[in-house]
Amino acid sequence: MINIAFPQMGDYYVPANYLLSHIFKANVIKAPKITSKTIELGTKNSPEFICTPFKYTLGTMIECLDKKANILIQMGGGCRYGYYANLQEKILQDLGYEFKMINLVTKGDTNFRRINKLFKQIDPKYSKLKTIYYGFISLKMVKYMDKIDDYIRQNIGFEQKKGSFENLKAEMLIKFSKVKSYIELKKLYNKYLKRFKNIKTHKPDKPLKIGIIGELYTLMEPFSNYYLEKQLAQNNIEIKRFTNVHYLLFEKSKKLKKYLKNNEYVKYNMGADASDNINHCKYLCENGYDGIIHIKSSFCTPEIGAMPIINKIASKYEVPILFFSFDSATSETGIKTRLEAFYDMLEMRKRN
């Protein structure tokens, strides 16, 4: 029996599960939610000075292998994380696990011919047509999820009945996971977008607005940033976040070329999300945001290089910025304390 598993990131396991379960005759094992146990497993078996996403995903893989997974799917990034699948595979083999590692993206590059060969390793009889069809639906699902999330970030901090947005989103994801066609998916999206807009909110004309930028994994996996967005929303704040899967797949490459031509602060790609975040910082400063939060995992080299430039831009526009670096030993209490102080300072500035 083929048992496929992959490290999850936020709610994106829904379209990933949907795709894999429809194109392979296999059991797709849902990775358990990240817990302190996951972090402990990942940290214990990782090199000390390696970035946090490596440790979190390694810990998740160990938990999946313990649930009898025999094929692991990994997707590298546009930084050194793009090379981590090979190292993770070697570590897991040294721990005595028997499995096949399928790395769909290396060095930030997606090659569909290569992916076709990798899929044949999973199931030699898999159908390309089914993959194209269900791949299309899965990508549309990602797009719709990201659009809904953008709306939620702008409004969840002002809901009159606590839990309204979260409960409706959980219901929506269950419905999305069971669709049989793109038409059905689109109808569900329109239906739920209307329902989200009908949730009663009490939003002032000029609420506090904070933009969040940084390294993609730490941004998109809530556990890795201690549910920072949720904590901000509890203080009646409108949130802006640029990075999501749809943006990374379909928008980033084109926009980055445009940024680098017209940005006085950076003229070349610094790797991963660094150049992107410099431009996003400038956008937030020029579009009336009250504050910026930059988050990254420890030892994230591209973001370390971008931080002085981001700080320079924020200082020029006199927009307060808060930097967070997360690792397996980060104190949640310390994060909350700094967030509260940042929020109090922004509110005071707004009043004055």
C-alpha cells in the first residue's frame, strides 16, 4: 500500500490532499498539527545552526513516518532550503526509516517534465489528464482560499461575534475538500465569499493597520509564528500580508522583475523573499499603514541581509517596525509582551 505524506503549511494541506488523493491510488496521510513534540523531534535530529523550517518539517516527517508513511513529498524553496530535502532524506535514513523522498521543487525551480518523472515513481500508471484536471481545480482552490484569507485578515479583528470568521472558514474548507468539479468549487467560493461579507463587524473608518512581511514559511505556518496574526486581530487591527501560495506560484516572479527595475533600494535578487520584502515595506510605508512587522526564522540569511534596508525605509517614512526572529527556543511570553508594547505605541501615535 502506498502511504503518501508531506509537511503541512497552514491550511494548504486541503488542496494538496485533494490533488494527491485524486491522482494516485494511495492513502494520503494528513500530517499531525505541529506541537512541542514535533519541534523537539526536529531540533534533536537537525544541525544546530540550520533554519527553523528545516527543523519543523523534519519533525513532521518523523511523525508521518511513524504513522506508516512510505513516500514523503517535499518542496524546496528559493534559498538554501531548496537543497534541504537531500539532507533530510539522509538524516531520516540514518534514523532507520525506509521510504522514498520525492522533492518537487529544487532551488525554487518547478520543472514539469521532472515532476512527471517523479510522479511515475509513485505510480507508473498515473494519468496525466487526471493530474492536469485535478491540478487545475487544486490551484483554483488555493487562489480562492487566499482571496478569502485576505478578506478575513482585513475584518476578523472587528467581528461582533467572536469566532464567526474562523468557524465559517473551517466549514468552507471541509466543503472545498469534497468538490467533484471546478464549477462546484467556483459556486462554493462565491457562496462563502458572500457569507463572509455578511458577517457583522464593527469596523471604524480609520482602524489601526499593520503589514506583515518576512520569510515565507514563518509567515504562512501559524504555529511557527505563535499565531501572530490572531493575536493582532484580538486588538482590533486590520492586517495586510502579501505572501501566500498563489502569490508565490503566479505573481512573485513577474512582480520581482518589475520591482528590481524601479526600486532605488535593491537592484538584484537577494534570494528567497528578501528583495520582495524590501518592496513590500516601501508599499506599506507609502500607503498609510501604521506599523510593520517583519518575521523570519533564525539563521535566515536572505532576510538578515534585507533587514538593514527595510529598517532604513521605515525610518525614512517614520513608520514603526518590529522585527521578530523565531526558533525552537523562542519564548511565546516574550513575543506577546513585545506585541502588546508595539500595539500600545501605535495606538498612542494614532491618537496624537
